[in-house]
Amino acid sequence: LAFASSRSTTRRYMSLRRLLLLLLVPLAASLPCQRPSLGSHKGLVHRVPRCPIAALRGGSASAAEDGGGGIVQSQWARYMRALDDNPLRTKMATGAVLAATGDLIAQLLEGSTSFALRRLLNLVAVNVLYVTPFLCATYAANEWAVGSKLRLGAGSTAGTAARLIFDQFVNAPIVVLGFFCSFGLVSALSAAAFAGEPFSLAALVSSVVIKLQNEYVGTMISNWKIWIPPQLVNFALMPPPLRVPFASLVALVWNVVLALVANR
């Protein structure tokens, strides 16, 4: 039953995934092919990747930084500068915005008669405090293992395949497991703090175990259906500093799925 429900949920968002890919592929193609090293990516400040709109208009990165490339291009340059100066903070802010947007969409699709602010804040907290920092660490570990130890270039077929396998069959199962655990904990704590509900560790563990038994396998299958194509683009074309923001943008669709699964 859980698997069938998950399949139904996944089908509802396959069109969203295809639309997202149509937007992301031109963005990835517009970025420079040269990849900075893991230790530093200061060069991105002075060589901001061209945004798609700027490319269509014939604009340049330097024009964006000088404020002469239009609003979209200048905001892209500011984002890249923030990503360089404060990478974790910028990625956490990106994750927060996209998690909130994903839950808003989920609530609209559910036809909710009232807006559930606490539910939205729970999802944002999980993404900011758990998902984004964990992804930053595992993406770095992925690049270290595949790039530094196995010496497989990011632009090669073998390197892209190895990074994708590590991401989807090592990283993803841990992330999804941790999501259900952290979401259950945050939901229980917020219910105790703002709704006066008693907090019980035994009840929390029991509810998380039941949730995992009912939803984990179906959620992982949905994860592979939604994530493998965009992650193939991510590891093939994106420089390491942009992989978490790129994944966060894809997660706009994934957050809708997780919001529906976690709150039903």
C-alpha cells in the first residue's frame, strides 16, 4: 500500500521534474567547463558563470558584477559572490527557501483549507540543520573518493558514473533515513514547544520506526526516479561549489514529495 501510494505521488511530479530539467540543462550548459579545486574556488568570484538570460542577451560575467548586465545577471553575480565568501551559510539559505517553497506547493496540492506554518517551519529546519550540512559533507567526500583517490575526472564517463553511484546508492539511502528521523524529532519538539503536546522519546522512536516501515522503500524508489537524471547533469557539468545549490534547486520537486510523504 505504501509503495502504491508512493508511486502515485511520484507520477504527479514527473511533469514537474521534466519542466525543471528543461530549466536546469541550459543553466548547466552555460557554466564554464573548467572546474576549480576542492580546496578553494576563489576564482569563481572573478569569473562568475554566465546566467542563461545573460548568454541569450550576449552579456558577460564582468558586466553582471559591474551592475550593467540587468537584474537577473547582477543577482546571479551576487549569489556567486556569497557562495564564495560564505559557502555553507549560502547553501543553507538556498535550502531554506526551496524547502519552504516545496511545502507551500505541497499544501496547495493537498487542498489544505488553512496554511500550516509550523509544518513548513519543521521542513525548513530539517533542511537547514540536517540535509544541507550533510550534503555538503557527502558531496565533498564523494569528490575526494572519486576524484582524489580513484583519480576519475569529473568530465569523464567513468568519473560521472562513479559519482552518481556513490550519490544515489551510498549517500541517498542515508539522507532519506536521516530525514525521517530528523523530521520526526523536529515535529515532536515543535509540537511540545508550540502546541503543548507532551514529548515522549519512546513514542517518537515508535512513530519513526512505523514511518520507516511504511514509507522508506517507496520513498527510495521515488528518489531514484526523480534524482538520477538531474544528478547525472550535476556531476557531469557542475563544478563542485555549485553542486549543492544545483541539487537544492532540483530538491524543489523532491521537497514537495517529501512534504506529502512526511505529513500523511
